[in-house]
Amino acid sequence: MDRATFACSTAFFRDFGNSSPRALPGGHVDFIDKADSFTYSDFFRDYLIPNHPCIFSAKFTEDWGSRKTWVTRDGKPNFEHLLQKFGEAVVPVANCDVKEYNSNPKEQLPFKEFVEYWREYIRNGHRSSRGCLYLKDWHLSRAFPEQDVYTTPVYFSSDWLNEYWDAMAVDDFRFVYMGPKGSWTPFHADVFRSYSWSANVCGRKRWLLYPAGQEEFLKDCHGNLPFDVTAPDLRDPRIYPRYSRSQAPLEIIQEAGEIIFIPSGWHHQVYNLDNTISINHNWVNGCNVAVMWSFLQDELAAVQREISQWKDPMDDWHLQCQLIMKSCTGIDYKEFYNFLKVIAENRISILEKGLDEESSSQNNSKAAISTLGMLHAVFDLKRTVKVLSSLSANEDFRKLDLNSLSPSPEALLQHLESAIDTALL
């Protein structure tokens, strides 16, 4: 991060706080073509801070191993190569033809069985008695770290989610998707209202994007979001009374090799127009961590409303609310504190002593953020302080047993503020 970008980002978040995402004038989405001249600061300033989508050309992925070996010369999935590499793996597969709790039910299948189904589906004119199956949310990078699949573009390297979960060694938010023509993903926003980037290794996708806030106009009379945003029922004012106030979605056709950047909190629906393989990351950083915190507060409030009748008779009601929220979202307030702490401590390490060669080789996430520079570390600390201050003052957080947190929130805040002051001297 250069000084001009640091000054711009600091001023923006000072003036606009949580950076409520805005709609784009005229529905325009930029196409980034020049991989050799488009910088991290360009992306940070023009897309991350204002929370605007964009498309990167296939030039940004042309050196990826997956684009060279997973795809045949005519641009189709290279099933033989994929079976050779991953045939015995067990993968999560959704049925796009079945609706279950506003989603598609999943099953675990051997990868070779899914490929056999996919080939038969193509031979039968994209039809099958088993329905339209879609391999989704496969943690391939975690299962096969030795494979040369892709390199995360530098623009997406400030990735707190994967930095934290890599440190915990329990999960990640890096996925591979493989699906036949006609497979799709219902209307949703990404985990924790995170950013996402998605690259087509082969095939084409159609995206319907709604800027954050537009989803409020798409809720039915009971407050539920639609499963399919293109369904005719949405035009019935008795069912969707505010639909007429919604704006038309941004429609984007993503070609093979291209990468799409999905802003934080934007709801979307996605279709595979061809037999498609894609790579996706969900990620949070200093620009949208306040959005994540706001989402968690909303989720806890929803849980509290749901079990409000048990508040008086249940001694540990507040703890139970946290447990339910974690089962639904994957994180509770105390883990969110630990998340902020890990990110902050990594940034302080960069500021105080930098990374030695050994630690760099052992922690790819930490090494990646170190390459973005000292000013980026300061920016991250300033954003962490902002959100940590809000968390520490939160009434529901303060009702929890915080004695197990080390250091205490107050001590951590003092340490972070001191580190920022020292770095800016």
C-alpha cells in the first residue's frame, strides 16, 4: 500500500465509518484488462474501498496450473486428468433440482462417481434421472496442497478469513466448484457478508448481482428472501409487497479465465451456462470487517428474538444464544474477538520486527500480507481498533465470561493503539 492509498483509505473510513455499499450509476461494471499495469493500490482504491464489483480478464489467470491441465484444447473439462489427480477424493455435491430450507441438499460422493454422472449428463443432452448435480464448496486446496492449481492474485491477498483459519488449522474459505451446463446457485449473500472472488477455469457463468440493501425490497411478507430471484411470484405484491421498489440486478456474463470480484454484502444468483469449473475464495479485510461485525450483531439479535421466551427461566440464556449463533454462522462473539486478536498480532509482528525467512515460509498468509507493506499493516490495525472498540463496548459481549480471553480486550486495545502511534512517528 502506497502513501496516497493509505491517506485515501484513512480519510474514507474516518468520514464514512462502515462504508455502506452503494449502487453503481448506470449499472456499469469495469473490465480490467491490463495485468501488467493494474496495481494493488488501483484495486484497493477503486473497488475495495467503494465496494464496487469488477471483472478481471483471462490474462490474470493464464499462468495457472489448472488452466493448463484441467482444460482440454477445445476449452472443456479434462475429465481424464481430473480423475487421475482426484478420482478417489470424496466431494460435496448439491442437487440443483431440489429445494431444502431455501438451499439445495448436499451429499458426499466419490469424485469419480460425480465425473461419471457428469459425462452421462452431457451424453443425455444435459438431463438425468438423478437431477442436476453440482459439486460445490470443495476444499481442494486443503485436501491437495501439493497440487499446482492456482496462485491467489495479489489484489485478494489481504484475506483475514483464511489467514485466521489457517492459523487455527481447522478450516478455510477456498473452494472449487464443478458443474454441468444448467447448474446454478440460489439467491444468497456470502458467509459473514464477506467479499468473494471467483475465477472460471473453464466454462461461462451468468451472474445476477444486487447491491447491499436491495435485498430488503426482495423479502416476502414474512421477511424471507426468495430462493430464486427470477421466480414469477416476486411480481405478486400480496407475497412480495416491496418488490416493485427494487432495482434491476446487474447482469454479468463471465467468460473462461476471467475473475469476478463480488463486493461485501451483495446478494447474487449464479448460473453455469456451459460445463464449468471455477475457483472461489471468501475473504474479509480491513475494508469490510465492520460489515462482518454488523452482520454478527444482526445474527445474534435474530437468535435472541427467536428464543426470547426462555430468557427469564434460563440462567445461561446469553450463552445459549451465542452457541446457537455459532451453530448457524460458524462463529460467536468470543471467537470473533480471537479472530481480531490474531490479525492484530500478526500486523504488530510485521511492524515491530518484520518477517524472517523461516516464519515467512511457514505461514503463507502472513508472508502475503507482509509484501503489501508497513502502511497496510497500520491500516489493518486502525480498522481492527475501530471494530474491537465496538465489540468491547457491546452489551452482549460484556455479559459473557471474558476471563478466558488473553489478553483482555482493554489490554489488547491499549497495545494496538500504542503500536499504531509508534509506527506513525
